[in-house]
Amino acid sequence: MICAALLSLPAAVAKDGESDAASKVIETFDVVYGEVDGQKLMLDMFSPKGGVDGEGNELLPAVVFVHGGGWSAGNKKDFRPYARQLAEQGFVTFSVGYRLFNLEGGNLWPAQIDDVQRAVRWIRSKASEYGIDPDRIGASGGSAGGHLVSLLGTIDTRDNSDAALAKYSSRVSCVADIFGPTDMGDDFAPKVEAGERVNQLVRGLFGVDPKEIPEVVKAASPLAQVDEGDAAFLIFHGKLDKLVPLDHSERFDAALKAVGVESKLVVFDDEGHGFQKPGNRARFALETLAFFNRHLKANSEASDAKKPGVSAEVIARLESGEGDPVKIVCFGDSVTGLYYHTGGHRAYTDMVGIALQQIYPKAKIEMINAGISGHTTVQGLARMEKDVLFHRPDVVTVMFGLNDLAKSGDLEAYRANLVKIVKRTRAAGGEPVLCTPNSVKTTEPRPFEKLVEYCRVVREVAAREKVALCDSFAAFEKMRADDPLAWRLTLSDEIHPNMAGHKAIAEQIAETISGVETSLEKVGPPQPALAFTLAKLAKNEPVQVIAMPPFDVAVVDALKSANSAVSVNVTPWPTEGKTLADINSDSKKMVRPAKPSPDLVIMAIPRAARPAEMAQEEWIHKRYWIVNYSLSFGAAAWDLVVVHPSVFDDASAMRADDAEYDDLLRKLTAAHDVTLIDRKDGDERSAEEIFGEWMNGQVESASPEPVK
């Protein structure tokens, strides 16, 4: 029962296996916390240098780590990397060793729980010496260690015979349990592949068949000890676990909730007994840190209320709307810049302004986009004066990394450049906000594992320079773990977010700046959707149209009804008998290379273009790229509208899964910030009538002089 690859990727390894965390953490190994029958019980201790937790508290919270190994193997060294990492975040951490049972019948249960409880009590007895708040101690353990820490959160001290420690409790305030067994009387064999091996370990632990000692086994089972006074729990489990059945965590979680104890169960569908996939490991680390922050940091509030990430002066100006507009420059690469990925009208810069306006209705805000495709921090520094500081910004958000990773790979240069950007911003009177890049689909230039390291550097620079941090990567990875499809629909390609992704980034940045959550979910595509077309109509200039049938014909009548004198030149975009792959290939040649450039593109792809055997991911990829190729590369240069198949397709020919893809198309189109013409339920009119009414509505809703 070995817990493997549990936390975030370990920091770079230095000599003797120590990480670069050692420069920020005081490490003390092999501290004796007790002795039993001549066997010394030892732990390792990790403490932040200077006793700083980032919140100005004199006494620090503590977390106890307990290793796994089937109660018969494993070592406190197993958790050293994770204890170091958490110590960097302002916790005093301990990796605890305990007596392991052996085949000769030594160290049988309850030696293990007695030792772990003794360790917690000993830590409390040393609290003043180590600068620890004895009321803020948590625990985490994996596998057999998960079992032991679960008991730390559910039972009182079993053996209180040591007079020196008698007055100290072994209870902890919160527990992160990593696939620990919770029902020790269970028969593991029928439930999991290696169940008989676990049964043997349990028999070895107790020295007899568990059925012969039911009361002892019950006392050793966290599931049987649950009551309303238990610690808060965060429980992790892999659905493919071959050693500990998932139902151990499910039943434990349900029992805790049933008595009103806070519990959250996180199940990874694609993991076994140990978390290997980078996205899952990232989520594990983020969830665990957030859990311990919330329950153990003295200044953290259960409401998750956040402090504004900018000065009180900037917040006061946003709240009052008085004085000059608050200038916010968003500085970065193509993810920041205005390109086809978001429909070409807006990017997250604009959406941050909208989000902040929702939070501060009186605010005067000027948003400035300083994102350029392909740029690294090196190129960003070279243009920083003219593109950023020239504007005399109040706030500068900084999001670089994807190109530094792909083009350089030099983490230390990236770190140094971020520090320079921060210092230059401050020297010019601006307040920096560092942003981790969004998460991506792994490609050869940008492997996910390396991006994790770049995000770690951003967090470290933010902490050391005392800069507000917007952890976009963490937010996207949580979304990916919670709802993989929703996460996928935020990407225009493997690395670039579409408007759904830009809205998410904007919400995160606005919350970082203000400390207040807001939502952009109800913000639809820009209107009027036909700004370029209406401008041509207003000037009596010819309108150039590229349209799929039947709208290559219907568009002429619709535009003529708005202005009978206008000339409408239509280039048909054929779809009959073509697959999505064909249409995707055509899109590369139909729109951007067109001479003259179009004023309006009408996309109406029939359902039949999707081959029955096409996987959902391939369909999403093709649909997104057809839209991408139908937009200008940078800022919008023509109008694009999508017509839903419900408007023009034969409903009687629908396949069983077409309704699912119909709904998915609605989400995809909105995610691209493109307007969708759809048929309402019960509307029996022809495609031409629905389209004509929509066009008339656009004309009527437009201002007298549409802005090009």
C-alpha cells in the first residue's frame, strides 16, 4: 500500500536529494519524539525561515504527514518533498516515522496509532519552542498513512499513560486523507484486484484474523468512529485503485456528512493507488493547500472572502468613480492580445473592464491591451516602455510564459525577467498583478509538466516580491478536473483560450484586483452582430458576402429589404455532400484569402457533415477551426454569424445523437463570442423567414451610423 506521486511535481533536486526549497526552509531530520522498548521514534521537521506564514502571524500552523506502506514498510523520507513544499507556504511541517509491524509478530496494532498520536502530542508540547499554534494542527497521509491520520481526526488519545504528554491532545483540526482504508473489518478480496494482498496485510497488522477481534477492529476503523465532533476532512481516491476500494472513501465521506462534519471527496476517474497524471497531481496540490489554508491559517476566513490585490487608493477610485479613470494595462502574448481565438472583437482585457464595472458600477476604467503574439518576457521587456509604462498605468497585469517555455526553456531567466517587469512597473508608479498562464493541452513545444514548473516560478516571484497573484492555471486545472468538457470548450486550439476562456481569466483577474467574485456568464456576443455589413448599407456601398446554403440566396433578399439600392455580391460556400473535414479544408481557402475581403460570412453547416464515427473531440476541433479560419487573424475585419441546423436542416432526418451535438454547437458558438441564429421551440416558420426576421432585427437595433 504505497502512496506514489501524490503532490505537485517536486522542486528541482539538489545534492543529497534536497530541493531548492531548502533555501527558504529550515530542515531538521531524525528528531526523537519518543522511545518504546528501546526503539527510538523519529520525525523530520520543516519550518519557514524567519517564521513567516505570509500573513504576519507570530505562531504558525502545523501539518503532520504520515507515510504509507501497508503498516509494514515505507519511511518518513517519503513525505519530505511535500513537507518542504508546504513549509514554503507558511506551515511548520512534520514527516513522522512510526513502528512497522513485522512477520515475526513485532509491533502489532495499536503500536502505529499510538506512535502517531504520540507525535502530535509531542509537537503540541513543543509548540512554544517551535513557534507553533497548538490549536492549528492538521494532518495528511496516504494509504496506510491515510488510515492513521483519519483516526487522528476521529478518536481521542488511545494510550494516555505517558505523564509528560498526558495534558496534550492528539486530535487534529483537519485531515487530508489520501485513499486510506477506513473499514478494517472489510473483506478486500472481492472488491479490488490486489484485495487478498491487503487482507494479508491487515491480518499481519492485528496478528490474527480480524474476525476474531471485532471490537479491536472496530476501534481501528475510522468509519466506525465518526461523530459530530470530528475534524474537517478532504478525501482523495482513484477510481482505478487496486488496493483500497473506492467505497471506503465514499462510505466515510457519507458518514461524516451525515453527522454534520465538513467533508469533501475528490475522485479521480483515471487514477489508481497513486496519482500520476500531471493535471490530477496539480489539482491534488491546489485542493490540499486551499484546504489547509482555510482551516489552519489564522487570518483565513471560512467564507473564502479575499483581500483586494491592489492598494486601497485604487480600490477607493474604483468605488467612487472620482478623479481620473483607473488605467489597467494587460501585458502579455497572444493569449492576452486580440486575435481570432476570441472572435476578434474583444479579449480578456475588455472583459476585465466589464467585470470590474459590474463590481464597481461608478468606476471609470480605461483598459489597455498590450498583448502581442509570440512574445516572451524578453520581448516584453524590450517594448515595455512604449506599450505599458507610456500609458502611466495604475495596474499592470502580467501573463507571459507559454512562449518562454516553447522558445527558451530557461526557468531562471524567466524568473529574472518577471522580477524586472515587477520592478519597472513599480518604479513607474503602477501596481503589478502576476498571472500564471492558462492550462493547455500538451504539445511537443509546451509539455504540461514543464508548464507546471513555469507556473511555480510565477507563484514564487509573486510571494517574494509581495505581488498580487492571479493563479489562472490553478483555476483552469480545477475546472478540468471538475468538468473536462467545460474546460475543453474554453480552448480555441491546444493552447489559446477562446472567449469562454477569456471570460474565465477576466473573472479571475477582476477577483484578484477587487477581492470580490463576479460572473461574466450572461455577457453575450457584441451587438449589433452585423456592424461591418450595416456600415456598408448605410453608405450604399456594395456588400461582399460568403454564405453557405440556403443563405447564399436568402441573404440577398434580406439585405435588399434593408436597402433596396445596395449591391449584394455573394460567393456561395458549398456544403452538400461534404464532411466536416472537407468544410474545414475549404474554410482555409474561402474566407481570409478572399479578394475582395468579405463584409459578412454566414456559416450553416448541416448535421450530416458529421460522420457517424467521428469522435466528439475531433468534432469540437473541426468546428472550432472552421470558425477560426472564418475570422480575420487579428481584430475583426468582417461579420461572422452561425446559423444553427435547427433553422435549416431537415428535423425528420436527425440521428439519435444529433440533439446532443445541437446543444454542444450552441455552447461552442457562444464560447467563440460569435452570434448564433437559432430556432425557438414551436417556431414552424421556414429558414428564410427566421433568417429574414433576424436580419430585420439587426437593422432596427443598429445605431443610425453603425461604427466600423
